Amino acid sequence: MAFGDAMQYVKIIRDLREDNDLTQAQVAEYLGTSQTMYARYERGANEMPIRHLMRLCDLYHVSADYLLGRTTQK
């Protein structure tokens, strides 16, 4: 994917989850959503609400720009 690609966050959120040894169900519970809906975020089938983006930034201690693929600096 090119730097800044709009769908780059899909790979990033999956990689962050796997790097932190978390399941989709665990992340979904943290976000207050279902595992099915979170899986749809990781596939790019649904766009993630901003509130979930913010919670993932807190969970993984990264910036929104990093999570969205707009920078390589966490």
C-alpha cells in the first residue's frame, strides 16, 4: 500500500492487534462492539467510528495519524 492510502488502517489495526497478542473478540469487547463488527473493520467492510479509532489509539498507545497510516511514527 502507498503511504497515506485510505485503507492502510485496515492492515495497521490488524497488525497492532496481533503484535499485542489480542483476539478480535478482546478488542471488540474493549470497544464495546461485537466481534463480528470489529472483524468487518479489519476487513475494510465497514468504516470505523471515530470513537473506536480514539479507543484503539489509547489501547495501543499510538497516534491517530499512525493508526490511519499518515505517519510511520507511533
